[in-house]
Amino acid sequence: MVKIESDNTKCPNCGKPVYADIFEVETNTNIPTEAGFHTVCNDNFPFEETCHLDYSTAIELDKKVYQWLAMNTRKIPL
């Protein structure tokens, strides 16, 4: 679980910070793939309830989270 440390990226329903539950990364860079994560608004997913977003809101939030992940989790192997 990666906490998205951004003042501009919060859960649109509850206003809490969001987390990326990453399950797939690019082989060469370890950056999560565009569809390789779930966005949730608690760090105890799936054991605690999260907000349910409508499709368009969820897509917009995922775009913000993906941009943050791409800029902040890049790790090029040595």
C-alpha cells in the first residue's frame, strides 16, 4: 500500500488521503502499470470499508493517482 502524499489528491467523498494498492508494475522501471493498482481511502483495505465512487469520479481519481505514482515511485534497476 502506497500513501499518495498530495494535497490535491484526496478521496472526493470523505476527504481522506488515498492509497494505491499496487498489484502490477512495469518490469524495467518498477512503475505501476496504468491499470495495475486499486485506489482506496484507507490503509486497511480490504478489511475496512472504503468509499464507493461513481465511474467517472473513480476514473478521474485514478488518473491523478497514476500521475503521482509515475512521478514518485520510479525506480530504475542498477
